Amino acid sequence: MTNSIIASVDGVITYLAKLVDNPNINYKELVVLSTWVQTAFEVYILRRQLPCYERPLPPPALKQHVTKETFSKAQIYSKDKTRFALIKLVFDQLLGWGLIKLGAYSGLWNFSGKLLSNVGISPNRVITHSLTWMTILTLTSSLPGLPWSYYQTFVLEQKHGFNKSTVKLWITDTLKSYALGAVIGLPVLAGFLKIIGWAGKSFVPWLMVFLLGIQLSLQIVYPTFIQPLFNKLEPLPQGELRTKVEELAGQLGFPLKHLYVIDGSKRSSHSNAYFYGLPWSKHIVIYDTLIKDSSVDEVVAVLGHELGHWHMAHPTKLLLVTQLHLLLTLTIFSIFINNKSLYSSFGFDPSLAVTAPQPICIGFMLFQLVLEPTDAFVKFLLNAETRRMEYQADEFAAQLDKKEDLASALIKLHITNLSSPHNDWLYSMYHHSHPTLPERLNALENYKGEKTLKLNGKPEPERQTKKDL
Ligand SMILES: [Zn+2]
């Protein structure tokens, strides 16, 4: 039974692979066209949002909570951010288009081969060649983005009083991010390529296990080794807040191991809270900025919302969704893995697609380019799902009798972060992983369920990824 299913899936993949390996399909032009269409769509969405910043009054749900001054500050800040996003979007598209048009993918492949020959390494060592190529390609496509990042931090955020970073900190952060990308990314890529090379046609399940293993290990590695490179986490001092958070965690059966304050104020005045960890040992992290700006009960209400995510296994559900997406992506990749037309339309020797040792890395990168426009649909779906989860977590906090405190905490966060008061519905659907503040306040207002949550025994603990408010 299982064998016949595998055989028929194989049959379908082989059939589709033949169908899409057609010299008449110009993949390069297809990618160029689809990325322009996607960019045009995103420009359209951003332009729909711009008139929201011209509205003279806040939405009714916020009217009593924001002063005229805060409202107009938020409008100007949001407008500046959206304009920046618009120009950056066009720049990124031109850069990506330029790289494709100039034949950067194949050009840099040949260049990295020559570079290796010059230091006495055979370019036929396909994994070394691939890693060198990916390093050069990543630098070529990401270095032009650095001035934008600089501008965003030191001009845009600075202008609105959010930036707390220094040039020195920004430079060391950037260098650390690149170094981390190399230390983690290159071995993972090498493993990825080795597994495909070793498993051949049946690489999908093996890769799934490998990548899931990496994601779960990062749960341990990230807080212990990576986050301390950028931020300082200190235990939350004894006091009313600590007692109340521990009490709440105890009531819900949340396996709280550590309770930290993070020095988010080192870089920015934006504030937040999140939790992470393994199923049996979790850590809560609260931004120092959140503690500074909110009352004890408001911070506890925010954590009530966070623990709602945990209680309803939201992070696990999201992990499952991402695994399904990965499964789908890798299965489609197996259709394209030996596609000669894909290689040749980007200026590569088509024999690279079929002769061993095959540089699978090229195929995977080109396949990513072909698949990129589908990301927009995934983004719509994923955001719809996370917004649903936010409503559920808010409701959970309301069930803990924290409705008023959560509402006032959300309003304060909204004001501190100068979030946009008005939002276009399509812009919101595409860009927001969270409902807007008026939407959340209305939902809280309309919540008529039982005020107190009945805690029948301990809920099932689960694995989770980082999830913020
Ligand atoms: Zn949330």
C-alpha cells in the first residue's frame, strides 16, 4: 500500500519534471516578470495606506485614549516609515532585477570557481564551491542594503526619538549578524546539500528531519549563546511584579524556569514581552521599556496574553504550519531539481543540472527565485492565522479577569510605539501579524464570556518558538 503510494507520487513528480523542463520556457524572464508584478502589488498596497495618515481624527475606539499631539506624532512617524518602505521596496526590486539581468548568478559561480582554483582548491569540490558562491552572492545582494539600515536607525528612528543605538553599536551588531550567518548558515547549507547528494530522489523526508532538528536546537542555542551577543538579560528583581508573574505562571501550570528583563532600551524605545524554551523549562523575557511605561497589573495582563498563546499551543501550531509549508516547498523542488532549462536560462551550463557531482545549490537558489511570488499568498494566509491567535490570546487574558489592564496596556504600547492609528484593510491583511489596536479593543469590549478561567488541571505543555506580543 505505502509502496504503491510512493510509486505513484514518484510517477507524478517524474511526469511534472518532464513537463517543466522545456527549453521554450524562459525561466529568467518569468522570474523578472513575476517579481515586477509582486513589487507592483506591494507598491499598490503601500500607496493605499498613505492616505490613512492624512485623516485628521483618531478612530472612535482610540478617541478617549490619545491626545491630539500623540495622534499627530503617530501619523507623521507612520507616514515617514511607509514612505521609506516604499522607496526601499523599489530599490530592492531594482537590485534584484539588476543581479538577474547582469547574469550575477552564473557570473559569480564562475568567479568563485576561479577563486578556489587560485588557492589550489578544485572547483569540482562541489560543496566548497557552493558555499563560496553563496557567501559571495549573499554579500553582493545584502551589502547595498546597509546604507538603508543605517538611514533607518540614525535618521528615521532618530527623528522620532526612538533610536538609542550608537554608530559603534550598529557596526558591531552588523558584523556580529554577518559572522553568525556564516557560523550557523554555512554548516546548515553544507548539511542540506550533503543530504540531498546522499539521499538522491528520496531527499524530502531526510531534509525535513534535518531542518526540524536544526530549528529545535536553535531553541536552546539562541537564548544561551546568540541573544547574549546582542542584549543583556538579567533576572527580574524580587518585588510585586515578580511575585505576581510567578503566581500567574503557577496558576496556569506554566513551567517557568527564569524570568528576565532585557535591555531593549539599549537600542530602541519600542517595547514588548515574549517567552521561549523547551516544553518543560520556559523563560519569560520582559523589555525594560515595558516595565518602565506600564503599571505592574498591566505588565501582568500582557503576560496573561502571552501565556494564553502557550496555553492554546499556538507556537506548536505555527511550527506545524511552517513544517507543512516546508514539505510542500521541498516536494515542488524535487520537480525542478534536474531542470536543464532552468539552469540554462540563467546562463549556467545545462549539464550541471544532470551530471554528478551536481551543484544542487544552484538549482535550489534558482528554484527559490521561481517560487518567490508565492510567498505573498503564504504571507496572507499566515497573517490571517496569527491574527486569529492574537484574538484568542486576548480573550484568554480577559478570562483571567485582566480585560481592563490588558486594554490599557495595549493602548500604552500603541502610544509608546507610535503605531499607526488608521489602517487600510488590504494593507492590514498583508502586513499585520496582529490585529490593529481598535480591532483588539473592540473585541475585548465585546467579550462577554465567563470572566474567570476555570483551570482544570495542568494544560499540555508543548514545544514552542519565540513569540512576541
Ligand atoms: Zn500575542
